[in-house]
Amino acid sequence: MFDVIFAALGSLFSGPHLLYLGLGVLMGLCIGIFPGLGGIAGLSLLLPLLYGMDTISALAMLIGLVAVIPTSDTFTSVLMGIPGSSGSQATVLDGFPLAKKGQAARALSAAFTASLFGGLFGALVLTLFVLIARPIILAFGSAELFMLTLLGLSMVAGLAGKSLIKGLCACGLGLLFGTMGGAPATGEFRLSFDVDYLMDGIPLVVMGLGIFALPEIVDLLRRNTSISEATPLGGGWITGVRDMIRHKWLALRCAALGCIVGALPGLGGSVVDWIAYGHAVQTTKSKGGFGKGEIRGVIAPEASNNAKEGGAMIPTLLFGIPGSGSMAIFLGGMILIGLEPGPNMVSSNLDVTYTIIWSLALANVLGAGACLLLSGWVSRLTTIPYALMAPFMIMVICFAAFQATRSLGDLVALLAVGVLGIFLKRFGWPRPAFLIGFVLASGMENYLYQALQFNGWSFITKPGVLIIAVLLLVSVVIAVRQVARLSHQSDADAAVKGGQVSLKGRLPQVAFTLGIGAFFSYGLFDAFQVMPLARVFPAGISLTMLVLVGVMLVRQLRGKVSDPILQDMEQDENVALPVGFYHYLLWLTGLVLGCYLVGYVIAMTLFFVAFLLIRAHASLSSTLTLTACGMGFLTLLAHLMVLNLPSGLLQQVVDLPWPLG
Amino acid sequence: MKRTIYAFSTSLLLVAGFGPAPQALSSDVDFSGERIEWLVPFREGGGTDTWARFFAPRLSEALPGQPTLIIRNVPGGGSINGANQFDTRGKNNGQEIFGSTASTLFYAMLGDRRASYQPQDWVPVFATPTGGVLYLSSDLGIDSAAELAELGKQELIFPSLGPTSLDLVPLLAMEMLHLNVRPVFGMDRSAGRLAFERGEVNVDYQTSAPYLKNVTPLVEEGSAVPIMSWGVLGEDGSLQRDPSFPDLPHFAEVYEMIHGEAPQGQAFEVWKTFFIAGFAAQKMLFLQEGTPQEIVDTYRKAAIDISAQPDFQEQASVAIGDYDQILGDNVDTAFEMIFSLSEDDTQWIQNWLAENYDVKF
């Protein structure tokens, strides 16, 4: 075995292979920095280049790109609060608050060091594990996978914040959203409102951007400052490396989690960061800092999402079953260069497998190194007045959302989800809980249905299921204790504050809760339009949630002001802001409406000019320069990626040249 | 029942070894400096995308003027979004082409209301066939298709994506063999294979390439028993043994083993039509309706040239499977057979799906 391992290293270092690896890394860096693109877009850019390349060079380039994206996608997550890809959504929770405190460089370097560690750990695990992984992967059947989704869901309690019931309602809302589209058992469309777009469900990219990024953008615009509230920037990159070393055991545990989740086909890579984040919250004694800039909340997801790639290679190579979207393209790339994955990857093609592993390790070192060098410099972006950056941010997230299905529907969905996200934020419904519910819903329903079909209810007695059940119990006990402690704390806080919230003051949040209740009622109604097999899951969620929403309503109407269930940021801290709550929502609505009328490119150009002149008070010349830069970059990217940007009614009437038409 | 399926069968040349008819050279078509967009109705990665990306650089070289050929992925709705877009927006100047797969045609054949496209109006360029093999768990105690009747009412658990997916072909086949099948839906082929290896299901099928790579080892170690292939279409339009699996009986043979007579009648004809769309001509390259004949001929000649390249077969065997492409005028024959379903046939299959699997149309 060792001779094969080192022979593979030798062949990687011979000829131009390293050059291609570097090229892949470079591309991965550029693409990862751009939010929403991630591995899928990057690999699809590489695929046309593979024709005629030799096997090792092509593999090195593909791996270089795959390995570095979970590292470089951290930039926007930390600096702008925009999840760089679905694998770094959890990084936003604490990374962005750190950037707001002026500690972007610290957060970034901690994240990159954690990424490096996770990536190398993943490669190491892959080296040893790939030979014996087959039976272990086969031990996880539908029943075990269902239990794992439950375990993931138990993290919700840890992320619920002060009010468990609110956390559960947010999670239930996410679960119900997750059932949108075709039911796994019958293929019937649920909650589709007869809209074609909704028949595939809302894409995760759109969900992540709408729930996290849009509310942050609107919030920052209303505050009308730069991202960083502190000048000069503190917390250099050395601090971040030290942070990582101090929390090495956390990083190790999260890297291991990342490998395991990545290696299990069917669970999907997008839950990894959340599970790691939940683990960090559960294992930290003083939880008050999470969500406000706790460095552990950055290290945990970053260590796990890089380790995940090593894990996800295992089912891809051994079974030809991709564990994630980017692995699906990687698999396509392998087939195009004449490699077909299967059991032979650990016998006759073992040298190829070890070439892949070495490339993975090397790419992680190169990628993390480059990102570290950049971090101090890039973090200065956080000192730019936000009104100048906002149109770029909005352009970028619209473009990213548009990657989901490449239709105008993505933009409409982004706006709708964004509005939901803004309200969730305003009324203190924990958004991570919502997103975990959304991510896990389809797996939960699907695996439960399959487990019941395969084993009947006796699946509960399978040994693997019992082991996970014990873990689940431990996780729930920890979480419940923690919520109790937190709400105790906030009781004490509120008692100091005192005062009363008038009924009028409570009205907005009561109305929102009523609206959510109405949605659950509709979910229940909709569930009875489909066959029983497709009904059970959404109906069960809706019923449970209607009860919880009822309890919430009573407490919101009657509760004392100290009740953590009461929260309305417009009443508490945002009263003094110069711009109203709905102001920027109207801007965004205008943009989407403009896209519908005149197409994306024209509408975005107009938006840029209007926004910079009116909101950022920029001069005409700098407005035009910035607009030209933004649109030039966008069209270049669209050209490279062979995209038709959404066209509007105008384009249906008049035939305009690309990119306008 | 009006049926056109046999009208074309005498000229059928769908299987290996029969060269396509020579075509008239069209010299005035030139794509120099042009950009051709190949619309793939799926996300990057996966079967149809890989198939298109395998052909794209070769097609670019083989077309006169060596145009730039790019793949544009329009995912969503299981290929419905992309097909609708091609149907409404595609130009007929040969610069926008479309790669379809089984489900693209199935949706149209079954009358899915989301599918507003009219594939019968498109012009096929070539088609890539694949085969499929049905295999059972060795726990069932069956060694070959001849012993299938011994299963009796024993329940076969079958992982399937859905009754209107490609799995329609095996589901209908197994019903015609009177097997007691209980499908578990929501599982694609690779999830199904994994479930088979875990012992959660006891019957499964795979298309040829993944079968050879991933199921053959299971057969060798004795946990899987191959039962039959779906077969390939012979020159007389009848089912023949799949050249990749010469030792396995094809579906019609197995039918005869069970029923004592060759398959015939509406069910079999409908099955065969879906079999052609799903396997025998699974992936097709299309030009837009109304494309001028010289452009069609240029494309068809390019496809013939590609598959005549010396290393083509070897490279193709890994990437897209080991079958001969359906080229030249033969693709018309296959295409017409696919769209030979009468109203009565469509009604029949819709009823069958509604009764057995509660599919709503």
C-alpha cells in the first residue's frame, strides 16, 4: 500500500500536473469568493477543458477546485453576511458579527486555519478509510439515515435562542417549506399553488440567501454605516491562528463529524456546517456569545465543511454515488476522462485514488495559504460605506440565486424568502432553526417512508438505530437544559428593564404569528389534497405546529414583557433609524419588477444608477464608473458561464442583442 | 388500434454492424465563427450532461467550419423546463440544439400537463442506446429466468424513482411477467443499487454501464443473480439479445418462458414503445422544428463521421456505453416508432398508471 501511496505522490509531482492543480486552486479561489456559485458552477466551467487532457492533470485540476471552494467561500460569509455556498451558511452566524466588531481578519484567519486543518484531516481519513469503508457505508440503511436526520434536528433546540417554542415553530416552518414540490412516495405536488417553479421546491441556495443575506443587507442599509462598527480594524490574522490552536479539539471533533456526514450518501453536504455549529454550541459552557461573534462558531463549521470533501469522495469513488451536487459533477468529470468509479478504485485503480487524495491535501495547503495572505487586505472592504457596496451585494446575490434554476422565478423566490427572513429576524424567530428544518425535511420524510417500507415499524429495534437514539436523547437533554438556563437569564434581564408593552405594540408580531398559523392551516388543507403516503408528513408537522402557534399567540397576547417570546426589533432598538422598515423592501421589489418588465441586465443597470445617486449620494461620474464596473463584471461572468440572464416582457416584443436580450 | 410500428420495421437498422446509408454531401452549410448552443435540460453532472459533454467537442470538430459548441444547462422539472424553453425559443438555423433523455419523451408521451413542448415536431440527429439488466437477490433462491415462476406470490421489493420515470419500463415488464412487485418510490438508480447491496430490496435493475461496473462484482460474489436484459431492437423490429449480455435472455424470451407464447397485444406494444424511448434510443440530439434539410444532413453526417473515428468506440464505452449509435435515416425510424402511440394506447397506459399507482393526469 505504501509504495502505491508514494508512487502516486511522485506522479503528481512529475510533469505539468502540479501546474494544473494550481490552476484548479486559483479558479476555486475566484469562484468560491463569489457567493452562491460554489463547486457546481466551478466544476461546470472546468468540464469543457477536460477534453484531451491526461488523466492525472485533469484530476488534479478538478480536485484543486473542489478542495478550495469550502475555504474561499468563507470570505463573503464573514465579510458580508452572505453565505458563500451552502456549506458555509453556519459560518455567517458568528463570522459576520465578528466582522461588524472590526475583527474580520481574525475571523477569516481562524476560519482558514480551521479549513486547512479540516481539509488535511479529510485527506488523512480518506487515505486510511477508503480501503475499509465499503461495509461501514453499507451499514447505514434508510432507518439509520432517518435517525441521523432526527439527530440533526435535535440541534434546533440548541440554536433556538431564548424561546424553545419559537425555535420549534421556526423549525416546523422550515420543515413545511421543505415538503414543497414532489412527494417522494407518490410524486404528487404539494404546496405548489399550481406554479411550475414551486413544483421542484424552493432551491436551497435561494433559501440561504433570502433568509440570511437579504435581511442583513436591508439592516445595514438602514443603519447607513460601514459593515465594521470599529475603526481601526483590530484583531489581526495571528490572533485567528491562535484561536484555532486554542480550540484544536473542537476543530478535530468537527472535522470528524464532517468526514462522517460527507461519507454517508444521501445525507447531503449542506447539513454538515449546521451540525458542527450545533455541536460547538452544545459543548461550550458559556453560550451567551454565540450569534454575537464567538470564534468557536466560525472554527466549527469551517473545520467540518473542508473535511466533508474528503468524506464525500468515499461514496463517489467506491460506489459511483455522489454525496453532493459538486461531487455529481466531479463524477461526470471522471467519466469524461475515462475513469469509472466502482470497487476497482481500491484495487486496480488504487494509484488513481491516492493521486486524488494527495491532490486534495496539496490543494488544501495551497488554498488556505493563499486565503490567509489575502485576508488582512480583503477585510478592509468592511470599512467602505455600505450604501456604495449595497448595489454590488444585491447584484451578486441576485446572480447567485439565479444559478438555482436559471429563471426569473429564482429572483421572485429570493424576494419572497427575503421578506420572510426580514420578518423572522424582526420578531426574533431563530433563522438557523428554520434553515435546519428546511434542509432536513426531504431526507427525513424520504428515509422514514423507506424505512417503514423496508422494515415496518420494527426498524426502531435495529442496533444502529438504537445507538443513534441514545445520542439523540443525550443531545435533547443537553439542549433542553441549555434553553432553560438561557430563558432564566433573560428573565433576569427583563425584570431589570421592567415596563409594559401595549397591545398596539404587540400587534405586528401577533399578526405575523397569525400569518404563520394561516400558512400551517393551509399546509394541513393542502396535505389532504394528496394521497395518504404523501399526506402523513406535512399533515403531522402542520397539526403539531398549529398547536404550538396557538400557545405562542396566547403568550404573545397575555404574556408579561419579560417573556422571551415577545420580540419586535422595530419596537426595541430600531425606532430611531432614519429609514422606515419597508423602504428598502420597496427598492428590491422595484428591482424584481424591473427584471420582469425589461430583463435583468437593463433593470440592474437602472437600479445601480438610481440607488447610487439617490441613496448613496454619489456623484454622477462615480455612479457611472461603478455601474460600468458592476455590469461589465456581470456580463463577463455570464458569458464565461454560458448563461442567458433573465429576460423580461420587453425582450418578448423586441429582439435585443446579447446581453440585453 | 392503428399502429405504425411495423410499417417501418423492414428498413430498421438499429443494431450493431449495420452501417448507415450514405448521405448526400451538403457543401453550402458552414458554421465558421458561429456559436452553437447545446441545451441540456439538467444540471451539470449526471447522465445526460455527461453524454452531451462527451459529444460536444467531437461535434464541434466534425461540423463544417468548426463552430464553438457550448453546453447550456437549463435544469428543473425533470427536463421539462429545458424542453419547454427549447420548444418556444429555439432557432431553426442549426445553432440551437437539444439533448433529450428518456424522461423528456415520457412526459410528452404520457401527456403531462406541464410539458407544453411538442417533441414529435423536432428533428432527430442521432440517438444513443443503452441496455438494462434486471437482477434479483440470491436470497430468493432463484438461479435464472427459467425459475421465475417458482417465486409465486413472493413479494419483490423494487426501488424506483417513480412510476412515470424510466422505471415505467421495468414496472410494466414485471407486471406482464406476473411478478408480485412492491415498488418503493423516491429512489434513483444509484440509491436503489445501494439499497440492494444493503439487503433492503431484493430486485433491482441498472442500465448497462453501471451494471457492468458495480453489479458484476456482486454477481461474482454470489449476492446478485442476473435474470434478464431488456434486449435490443433487431432489424425486423423484434427484440433481440443484448450484445453486451449475450448469455441473458431478453424480455420477450422470458415472457415466453412464463406464458408459453410470444408476447403480443396492446400491453406489449405499449411496453415496446416506451422501451424504445427509454432504452433503445435513450438519448437523442434534436434540431428545432423546421430546420432546413441541408443543415439536418450536415448534422447527421457529422454524427456519422464522429462514430467512424478509430478511437471512438473505445472512448465511448466508458463514457456513454458500448452500443452503436443510431445514425442517419435510422434515427427517423426509431423516432417514428416512439411517436406511434395511438390515442387508445395513451389512454391505456394512463389508466394503468392511475389504477396501479394513483398517478393523476
